[in-house]
Amino acid sequence: MPASQPELTDRLVAAVTGKDSDAVGTLLREGADPRAPGPAGLPLLCTAVAGFDHESAEVLTDGGADPDHELPDGTTPLLRAVDLGSPALVEAVLGDDPRTRLTGGDRKRLLDLARHWIETGEEEELRRRTGASGPARRRLVTENDTDVEEVTLGGLAVRAGHTGILTWLEWTFGIPVPVADLVARAVAHADALHANWAQARFVLGDRQGPQVWNELTALRHHPDPVHRLFLADTVWSRNFLTWFNHRQDVAEDADFLASWARDEPDGMVLARVLDVYADQEHPDQEAIGLRHAGHPDPRVRGEVPYLLRREPPPTEVATDALLVLSRDPDPDVRRSVAGALAVRGLTPAFREVLLTLVRDTDAQVRAGAAVSLGNSDDRTGAVADALVALLDDQDQDQLLRLEIVHALARRDDPRTEYAWERVGELLPGFGEMPQQEDHRILAYRNYRSRHRPTEPHGPST
């Protein structure tokens, strides 16, 4: 019997209060009202906003909650999200077509609020609002794969993402901002993972035209490496957004990166340039990879394998360089070699490299090599034996064991059942999708359908 509307509302309130966005989505699909009031009598969207729960806020907004609903204090859920300084929260609550949906006065109010926080500072504004003295408490939190500080004082908490919010709102409302201003907003944080940096990088990556490109590329010669790092990040965004913007001049970006990679002096920046360059199609990648294969900075050497393993199989000199890098003293470099060799068709030399790395002293190197071996088309017994031997590695987790199940099932190896037993009970909330859609579990089930259940084989045949 379907739940009544009051029952759905009660369950929706509990889900939003408990920050269970999956349950929120399920209940909305069952007919719960996204505009239902929360515990304090305000719309449930306000509850999600107050809890910095951008995932539930997005589900509610997409489901029909009104981000522009005027509250008793004259604010709206969207205005409250801007006030709290969480870029992820503002993106979640902004709603459809805000440029035309909101009046000019509403847009100005949002922009002015973000600017006020930037000009005043989070800690000073909290002191003004609460009258509290003493030091504020700060901690770093993660939102949508970016970091932002959370500042707490006098019982109130805000996040220091108002610069990113201002950048996002200006872009959404079609307000042009000088390139130099957006760059200054980003590099103030000197952290490529910071939310304010990420918003500026995205917006500049979306901007097109020769003038914008000329102003950006001028940063290549900026004396501050943080400015150059931001440029590399922005070029990555430009290329990520290529398919959305239907850009035709991507070859220009690849040529620019190739030229830059030849003379960038800073190891941190060069590593990022090579990382972005590896995503391009460019004829000089092998030569540039070989140029930096012996670089003193392991971050740079760690990017080289992805430039040397291009299809078709690498040249002899590139293969030799990869073999040397597979014995690099830095485990991150060896891990990169293992990841770069994640190709279907392994040459005999690369199979031997991975078989060596799967016995590496570093657990993450072993795991990376196992995944690359498992996803290859190599059907030799040595590969299967190496994967089975890793099942009892105490430094490995459930996900790697599941990868090994997938690899053995694809090979119709009789030890697949043994490997499945070694996985154990899957952890709650496993994966990002229903288990019935996970390719590794599907491979195991397909294996079972091809073979009648037998007694599990041990680690050797």
C-alpha cells in the first residue's frame, strides 16, 4: 500500500535532517512534496542549506523546491546559501535559468552579499554578527572535489568560498570580469584544489576569443610559479570544455603546451603542464617525455610514462625509458608506470614490467600493477598466478580483490570462486552505482552462469 502524504513528508523531513540525499531523491520520486516545511517551519530546502548539505539541496531544488521563496526575515534559500559561503551549496540551489528568472535587484543583492563577505573577511563578519571574541576555529572541508575553509566563531559557521561564489554568479549572470581580476582571485589561495581557484579556472576555461587567450598565455612567463600553475590548470579546463563549446582550435593549445614543456623551470608547474599535455594528441609527446625522463623532480618523472606509452606501441627508445622508470627509487614514479601500462595489448616487455611491479615493496604500486594486468588481454598463466597471489596481501583492500575477481572471471580462471570468497561481504554504500550494475560484479555473475558452482579452488591450480 502506498505511503500517505503525511508519512512521505515525515520520512522526507527525516532524510533531509539526516543528510541522506539518496533517500531524499527516492522519496521525491514516490511523491513527497519538495516544498514541505522542515522542523523549524521553514521550507526543507532551508534545512539542507543550513546544514551545508549541497547534495540534498540539489535534489530538492531539482525536484521542485523554490530557491527564491521569500522567508519571514526577507531572505531566500538562495540568499542564505550565498551568505554561508559554500560554492557547492550555491551551485546546488541556484536553480534553472537564474539570469532571466531573477530580477535585476535580486541578482544585485546576491552579488553585493558575496562582495561584502570578501571585503569584510569571514572572521571579522562573524565577530560583528555574534559579538564573540577570541580566536576563530578553522578547518578544511571538501566540497565537490574541492577544498574550502570553514570558519566557526560565536556558534556560527561559514565557509570561505565567497570569492568563488562571486565568480560563479558573475559568470552565470553574464557579467564580464577582466582576466587579471579572475587570476588574482585564484592565486590568492596558491592551492589548485581550493574552491575559489576552481571556480576561476572553470570560468576562464569557458571564455573564448584571441584576446582572452593572449592574456592567459602571457602568464607563462610570470615570475610567480603559482600564476603559471593556474595557467596550466586553466588550459586543462579549456580542453575539458572543448566538447561543450565546440572549439575548433584545440591544436593551438597542444602546440602551446609542447613549447611550454620544453623550458618550464619549476618542477611543480612542469609536472602539471605535462599532465595536461598528455591528454592531447600531439606528435612531439614522445620526444618531450624522453627529454624529461631523467628530471631530478619525481613529480615530473611521474608524468613521463603517460607521454611514452602512446598507441601504436612505443618505439624501442621509449620502451627502454619506461623500463628504467619502472625501477625508479620513488614509488610514485613506479606507480605511474603501472598506471600508464593499463592497455589492452601488452607487449612481452611491458608484461614483465607489470609482473615485477606487482611484487613491488610499495602496496599502491602492487595494486596499480594488478589492475593494469587484470584489464589487459594477456591470458598467460603468469598473469593469473600473480593476481591470485595478491589476494592474500594484507595491505590491499576489498576493491582490489574485486578487481582481481573481475580479471579472473574474464579469463574463465577456476580460481574465480576462491577470489570471490576473499572479497567478503561488500561494505555498505559500496561503489557509486547499484551493485547489479557494477562491471566487476557483473563479470563474476556471468562467470557463474557459464560454470556450474564448484568447490572453491585454492590459490594455486
